[in-house]
Amino acid sequence: MIKNIFTRSIRRFFKKINGLKNFVKKIVGNLFFYLVLKQDFITKNVLTKEQKLEIDAFYVNNYGKKISYKWHNLFTSYNGIFDVRYVPFDVCFSIVNCLNSNNDNCDILQDKNLLYNIAKVTNVKVAKRYFYSINKILFNGDDDIVSKEEFYKQISNIGEVFIKPTQVNNTGNVNKCKLLNIKNGIDIYSNTSIRTIIEKDYTDDFVVQEKIVCHKSISNIYPKAVNTFYVNTIILNNKVKVLNSVLQIGMGDNTVDWVGLNKNSLLILVNKDGTLHNWAICSKGRKRYSAHPDTGIVFKNHKIDLFPKILETLKTLHLSVPWLKFCSWGITIDVSGTPVILEIKTPSYMYDQLLLGVGIFGEHTEEVLSYLKNKENS
């Protein structure tokens, strides 16, 4: 009896702690988009009376109540595109908290080393792994433990490889995803010893992988980086549904596709048949491009071969991780035409809406809002 009471008290305590953590995340998220992006265009009203009425009708019909106009106003002000299916941050937060209720599972599943186990179970291709570190234990590609000295010896003439952190939410992860070319213990590209590189930037868990060569329909756009599709999927009403698909494209001699929100990277929407949107946006300065500034490839009507194969692959993958009902996948197509999975993560609530002018749940917005309404009223 006393034991049961104690157990219930402990559970209630941790539930409150988890609720507080989620509340803090919500506040921080709101502050980020209102402090980092705070400019005149955010506070100035750009929505017409007709657009406000459309928002009211859409949300009352699908969510059961009206919402604040501030997020629709923010997105429309920022990118010049109005979409009634924009979803406010607080509503997005409630949806994600409802679907991905166990945040501890979310963090674990996003570890890029765990992705190899998921790929093995689903028979989906993943980049060949030469070395990796988990919990500060070093392994080689055969999953055998190696000492630090053996690691440095074996990697000293490995040639061209890609290295990246594997744990979620590491500060500066974007800048630590690097293409290396190691000869005699030195990275030729930076003229720095591999020991110095590891000791400076990779004290936490990491992976050293083969360099992926993309399919020509992807590499023709920009050949110096592994241009990556980020596709949101959701398990809703017992079905896996594919949401927005975005292609991140390198530019300006970058060897990675994404170098941060305030640097030179391109984002473009991809239709389900693999054709690209008419324009891409540079994450720095919000400049739109109808063609790639380095290669001159025109985006309109450019088709990514075999893209529908990616969507089918992701449906299979998502069923292997039902702990995350709403997630985003990093995936590309290699030179042989095979989808290669790169990462799994919880989606950003805002970037699709802020930069690309499309509601995060797209054509499934009505169903998602109805699901949340039923959950909140149950």
C-alpha cells in the first residue's frame, strides 16, 4: 500500500517536471521567433479583413475555436505568401507534444548511430560507417571496440570521408559536419592533423562515414555537397502520411548542403512527383532564386529521378519508429539510384512556414487539427 502510494507520487512528480520542461520549450520557442526575427514587418499588420475571416472559418471548422492572427501575420510578412493552413507555434507545440509524448525516446531515436540499427531492420541503405563513437567508446566499421591510438593509426590514410556529431541538440552541430581528406594523419583540406580535429570538435559521440555521391539529377544542381531531402512524415489515424518535402542545396563552394539559417544555403519545395518548385530561397537574406547561382540549373520543371521511391522508403522507415509519430527524415539518392537515409529528427515547426510559405502539415492540416481537437476534448 505504502509502496504504491510512493510510486504514484514519484510518477506525478516526474510528470510535473516533464510538463515544466515542455512549458519552458514553448516559451523559448516563442522568444526565439519574436526576438531573433523581431523587425517592423513582424509587428505591422499585413493581413486583410478577408484573410482574417478565412483564418477564423478554417480554424473554427477544423479546430473548434479561433486562433490569434499573429503567426499568420508573421509568416505572411516575412515571406510575402499567405496560406490559411499556417499553424501557430503554440498549436504546433500541442500537436507535437500530443504525438511525441515521450521526449526521452525522441532524443534517443535521433542519435545518428542508432540509425544504423533502424536501417538494418528495414533493409534501407545507409552510408558505410568506418568509425564511430558511442558514450565515448570507439568502434570500427566491424563494430569492434578500438583504442584511441588504434583509431588514429587506422584513420591516418583513410582518404576522403565525412564526419559528423551523432547526438541530438549538440551546440554547433552544423559547423561540425565536415568533408575530410586524410593522408598521413593530416586533413588535406584544412591542413590540420586528424588528432587535433577530433580533440577539438568531436569529444562527444560522432561517426566517420563514406562520402556519398548523389544521383545525377541531384548532383547536377550542385555537385560539391550531398544535397539532402528533408521530408516530414506523420502517423495519424493508423496511417503514415507524407507531409512537406524540402531539398537543401549547397552553394558558394560549400561541401555541405546546410550551413545554418543565417548563411548561404538554398531551400526548395519538392512536389510528390519529384519536380522542383519554381524558386528556391537562400536562408541568408531571404533572396529567391529561379536558378542555382553557381551551376545555372533552372529549378522550374527540373525533376529528381526516382523521388517517389524516397516517399515509399520513408513510409517503411517510419513504421519502424512508432515512438515518434511526427518526425523529419534526412535522405538522398545515391549514384546508383538507391535512397540513402542520413538522419531522423523531430521537425522544426517554423522553417517551412517562415521561409517557404507553406503550412507545415500541408494538405493534411485539417485532419491534424481535428485530431488535436478530439484529443483536447477527450
